[in-house]
Amino acid sequence: MRLRHIMGAEQKIEESGYVIKAPQEYRGRWAELFGNGNPIRLEIGMGKGRFLMEQAQAHPRINFVGVEIYSSVLLKAVQKQEELRLANVRFLCMDALGLADCFAQGEIERIYLNFSDPWPKDRHAKRRLTSPRFLKVYENILTEGGMVEFKTDNRPLFEYSLESLPASGWEILAQTPDLHHSSLAEGNVMTEYEEKFASEGKPICKLVATKRRLE
Ligand code: SAH
């Protein structure tokens, strides 16, 4: 995501009730925050929020939390949400590495990773959202049988993830190197990046995985 400094982004985000400022205080209590016990799903690296908001509109009985590290990017999603005011949407402006301090074990039903930064250099591999230390975080917040759904246009990152997930004890439930021409395409909701890459003719890769716990 291109970085721009947007004047007042921090302030607008600070003012929005949809951005949770001290998420650690809600650890284990997100049902209270939403006012219902509906399942909670996360999109990590949400960008401008189109996927998240479309999902939230289509599934009012599921709660959605969008996580984005950069306030300048998050701002767009916040502005959209300030208009739509969806009751089942909240945002966190933070590094996903800290999510286990914000959600208790089993509090998250599903995690979406859409077009995560590829970090192609080996020395940056640990920043990839499908690298072992992030997978540990996901494992610590997901329900038993909870899934990670990952889409990317980046073939090397996809190949890396097909290895890193099983190496960390995850089971790949489904995968395709060409989502839009596969049986997984049904019900697919496009993200901003996905639309751009697909319109350039790039195939979109997808995998779905779950962490099996030891008996
Ligand atoms: N999901 C969107 C945006 C993809 S770009 C889409 O598909 O259109 C990847 C996004 O992930 C960027 O906005 C980047 O800022 C964010 N990101 C990268 N690393 C992150 C991290 N560790 N925690 C939270 N967000 C992160």
C-alpha cells in the first residue's frame, strides 16, 4: 500500500468510535463490545476496507474487525464506515503481531489475509503475515477448527505459505493457484487489490487452512 501522510488522519481516527483505542481492555469481552455473542472474524491488513464492509453487509450476524497498521490507509475505511454505520464493524490500528493481547483464545472464528505485503527478501521473511510468529498469534486467538483464508497475486508468497503453514502444524483444507477459474470462486468477495490484479490478467491464488490442536 502506497504510503502518504494524510493531514489529520490520526485525529479523525482518534475521534471515531469505530476504531477501538485500547483493544487489550476488551480481551475476552468482545461480545460485550458488540452487544451480542455472534462469531467474530478479522481481516488483517484490511487496506481501505471494501472486502470487510461488503462481508459485513452480507452477513449482519457475523461481527467483523478490520486490522490495519497504517492510519493513513485505515482512514478510508473509517470514512466509509462513518457513512454506513454498520453495527457489526470495528477497526484496530495496530500491528497484527500484538493481536493475542487483544483477543482471548477462541474469540476469533476466522481470519482473512488479503493481498498481504510479499516481503520478497529472505531477511524480511519474518514480516510476512504467513510466517511462523504470525501463525502462532492466529493459533492463540482462533476457535477450535477456526480458519485462515489467504488470497494473493504473489506466487512466491503463495508457495512460501503452502510450506510455512504445514511446517507450523496447520492443515491446508483447500488451495488453488487460479481462484477466479476454480470451484472456490463461488461467493468470492473481491478486495481492492484483487480487482486491480485480476483486471491486469494476473491469476489470484487462494488457500484455506486450519490449525489442528493436539488431543
Ligand atoms: N487487503 C487489502 C489491502 C492489501 S495491502 C486489499 O486486498 O485490497 C496489505 C495491507 O496490509 C497494507 O494496507 C498494509 O499496511 C497492511 N499490513 C501489512 N503488515 C501489517 C501488519 N503486520 N499488521 C497490520 N496490517 C498490516
